[in-house]
Amino acid sequence: MTVRASKYFPIATKPKVTQADVDRGSIVRYFVKGISKTNVVEINAEQYNIFKRNPYYTVVKLPWVLKGNLFPSVMNGIPVLSIEEQNKKILDFYAKRMPELSRKLTNFLEYASPILNIIPPIPQERSGYVTDNNMNTDTTTSTESSPTSSASPTYTALDVAAAELSYYVLRSDNTLWSWGWNGEGELGLGDNTDRALPTQVAGSWESISVGAYSLLAIKTDNTLWATGLNWDGQLGVGDTTDRNTMTQVTGTGWDKVSTATGYGNHTLAVKTDGTLWAWGSNGYGELGIGSSGSDQLTPVQVGSDTNWTVINAGYDRSFAIKTNGTLWSWGSNGSAALGQGDPDTLAVYTSPTQVGTDTNWTKVSSAWPFTFALKSNGTLWVTGQNISYGLGVGSTDTFLIYDSFTQMGSDTDWADISCGYEQCVARKTNGTVYTWGYNLDGELGLGDTTNRSSPTQVGAGTDWTDVSGGFYDALAVKNNVLTYWGWNYNDYLGTGNEPELSPVSLPYSSNILY
């Protein structure tokens, strides 16, 4: 069934700076726009919580510095930033989520007259986030420099992952390397300092999953560890305190983990006994525990079934596949992205619900407004709304919605799929890579900034082995070389261009995979 989105747009109230904000030295500002509009409205926290539940609006929660210092330092030892520079850095960062913010916020201090006479204190180095003494913390010293290419072994990538300006490589020797943005401690290196080069995370690792600002990873001994942003308990360590060091999640026998990216703040995991577990935000029933509203700070078992095998934590929604090949979804049906054949985009499913009757599903990847899934016959299926042409079905109608999984094209040789915010990257069995959807910052790697409504091949290579769609970019492996394209804000990847519109080999690739 095809339905169309409403064009209604709200009238919202702009918040004021309070004395409490001044005393604290920072505030959070909230913005909303309709998905088909270009104008942005500033709203308050209560309105933000309302609009973020509606799939027809895009919302941004933007921190704003009033005094003091939000950043302890910046990459490569550049001195601490001034208030104006800090706000410029923040604005540039969040404007990528909502480009219209650049026009809305022409002056950081546009309505901060109550604080203009305050003299900012001398910035102090932040000591790092508090770790719960009741939890185990991996305190092994991390390797603080990039590996050299002098060693004889040849390492390949077991997995690569792109978060929001943070990047990860899990190597064939079970070492984990991270670099990029580290403002929330998501690199797991014991501090909040950005890294320009891949730096080893202490431990022996088997699998990883990254959120926008968090990392969850399973060690070779099947213990589960987490670091980074923890606002809604998505780290599963018993509280909502951020971490900058890998901290153990209670329990043993962990086999797979998936933590949500972007606006999602929940995590799913499967144990070696086939049981399914969830924790973090549960505002839309995305934990699948039969209710919604209360966040869970530690793992909670989902039902009693013992045949779960594939998981994907999406944007306020969740997906899982059982060993019998059946696909299940739950949480928010925003944009009809659950694929339940339900046109009600405000519907909430609080327990795992089977999607259709097919028994040959193998993988799921959910972006913000749509979800893709692979079948064992190599076909690729999609459900949700065609924001930025992300359905990949050749349509440029952004109000087009599929409320059940619909086959994308007729190809039967798809091997892998990974979605970012409003774009996807997929690999075929012959080693070619295709992208489609949002492309403002070269997220598609096609040499331009034009959105694509159908899968378009990236280059002519047939030797791609792994791809990971980030929020506004992609990290991939081609002929055992780390390759990147997309946003590259502040040249975090060290390629010399911002953004990178076409795939480029990372200059330190040979130091990681050689």
C-alpha cells in the first residue's frame, strides 16, 4: 500500500535563556522543520519531544556554549577554542543534520544579552567521564600511535564501521582501531581527545557495533563492553553516565550486538544461547519488552525464544531475524519503516511482530526514514518513505511511502547492505558497490552532490570486500585498502579534501591493513 505524508507544519515557541543556563554555562537549543520544508523553527524541549515522534519532521538538539569551555582540546594540539569558536564548531557540526540551521543561526549570541557582561573563566582541562565503580573497566594501556608497516604479517579487516565522524577497523588479528571525533569518549581510549590516526583499543575483539557517538564491542571471550554517549542508558552499564573507557556490560556469553545510530539510543544483543536482549531508550517500544516509556539501563531479555540470530537497532525501531529465516520488527512505525503493512506512521509496536510469512531473510539495515532487508536469493527489499530518494526505486517523489517490504529492482546478486542517515551503500556478489539516496556532501561517492533515486555503481572496481555507511559518509575496504568518501568535516580523515566526493584511499591504510 502507498500513502502520502502530510504537509502540515507547526507553529512553535522560541525558548529564553534563563539564569540557570547562565550559571551552568551552556544550554541546549531545539529546532524542527518539516521534511518537505526549508524553514526552521526554534522550539522548546517539550515541543522537541513531541515533534521527534512524528516522522514528517526533522528535529535537532543542539548544545550551545554560554561561557567556559566545552572542548578540553582539539585535534593535533591546537589550543582551546574561544566561546565564539566553540559555537561555530558546534553549529558547523549540527548544521550538517539540518543545513537550514546555517541560515537560522547567523549569530551565536543572537539572544544571549543576559550574559554578555560575563567574563568567561579560564578553560580547564576536562578530566574525563566518571566510571561506575561497580562495573569492570578495561584499564589496559591503549596503543597511542598508529602501527607501522614494518611488521611482516598481512592483516585484513574483519569489519569496518563509520559513526558520526568516528571510525573503526576490527582487524584479522582481533585488534580494534579507532580514530576521529572523540567528544563523547566513543573511541574507547580513556580520554575525550580526537585522533587523527587509527589508535588501538586495548583488548582482543570479535565484533563491533557503533552508534552516532558510542561503541559496543564483544571480546573473543564473549564479554560485552561499551563506551561513549550514554544519555538513555544505551551502553547498558547501569546508569546514564558517559564513558571514555571500554566498560563491561553485565552478563556473559554475548555473541552479537547492534546499537542504534543517529536519533536512536538503544541497543540489541544476542547471546550464544540464541536469546535476545535489549536496553536503553524505550520511548516507542523499541526494546520489544511489551511496554514503552521507561528506559532500561541494563540488559533485559526480550521474550523467551532461543532462536534469534541477526539483529539491527534502528531509529527508534528494531529488527531481528530468527534461525528459521523469519523477519521480525517492533518500535516506532514512523515512515512505515517497520514493514508491517501498516499505513499508520504513528503506530507503536512494543513486542517483536513477524513481518509477512517469508522464511529467507538474511540481513537488515535501517536508515532514518526507511529500512532495507536482504533475502537469501540475493534480492533486496525496502519499506518506508522516499526521503532524499532513498527507497532506490527510481522515484523522486519524497512523499512516496511503502508500508510493507517491496523489492527494489529485479537483481538477484546483492550480498551486503549498509544504510546511513538517508542514504545506503550496498555490495554485490561480484565485488561491485552501489549507492543511492542523500548526497549533499558526497555520501554516495559518485563525484558530485546530486541525490540518486536508483542504485548507481561507485567506480568500476570489482574488488570491494566490506562497506559501512556512516551518518554522512562511508568507510569501505577495496583490495585490502581502507577507502573513504563523504562529509570529511574538518578533514578528519586526513585526505586533504572536504568533502570527498569520490572514493579515496586513506593515507594511513597501509599502516593498518598490510
